[in-house]
Amino acid sequence: MVLVEGVSDKSAIEALAERRGRDLAAEDVSVVAMGGATNIGTYVTRYGPLGRDLRLAGLCDAGEEADFRRALERAGLGSGLEALGFFVCVADLEDELIRALGTDAVERVVDAEGELRSFRTLQRQPAWRAGSTHDQLRRFMGSGGGRKIRYSALLVAALDLDRVPRPLDLLLAHLSGSRSR
């Protein structure tokens, strides 16, 4: 079971697995959006060694790393996140994807979705005018109903498979290794 903070993370993982020819369901892997990182303790208790005793893995943002570490330690799993199959995004998954693609490529994806004009409007707002295009794109992805979820799969679809962000790449590799155990 792969525990992730939200639906956008779930969407990205499933999209990348599909692009790599993987069928997570056939591999008996479930990706579960927890509705926020603060729910990690509940999910580790429910599905980890104190609950259903499933093999766990996951993805989190750097700001939530300590919460994930504490939950895993409390469940008796230890604290070495990567050894346990939990991988940390530098800021968040959108940050990772934007860095992997580059801002020009992300803007092309936004344009293809018919939202470049909305993005340009955000860029002109006083609070965002002086920001980097990278930060503006992160903010744009996080605004608007469901935009983060929709764009996570679209950004994964636009990725060169040789430039997959480290946390996503390591997570899928870990899941491959879990199959043979």
C-alpha cells in the first residue's frame, strides 16, 4: 500500500506507472490518498504492523517528513524513510515536476489546457509579479478547483522518462523490488 498526502500525488504515481507499462492493481499495489499528511499516523496504524500488517510505502513533502518519520517509528517500523519505501519531495510533488520539466514545458502544458491566459493573469497580480516563473506555476497549480489533480497526470505525461523526479522514480523502483519479496 502506497500512502500519499493527496489525490494529485496518487494521480501522478498512477500516471507514471502506466507510462512505464506497470499495472499497479495487477501487482496488488494500492495507492491511497490520505487527505493530508497529518493523517499518516492513522493510516500507518490501520494498515501497518499494528493493523492489517500490509507492506507500506509512500511519498511526502519535505515539510511533512518529520510527521511521517514519527508515525513510522511509533508503529515500530524504524525511522529510515527511504529504506522503508517512503520518499520525500523537496517542496512538494508539483515543485518536483516543474523542475523536471522546466517552466517552458509546463507553460506549454498549461497552454494546451487552455489556461495560459489565466496563468498570465496570476503573473500580473501584485503578490506574484516579482516571483519566479517556477513559483508562479506552483501557485497556479494549487489554485482553482481540481487543478492540482488534473495537472499532476498531465505533467507526468509530458515528462521525458529519463528525467522523472527522484522521489517518484525511487518509489516505483521500490514497488518493483517489493514484488519479488
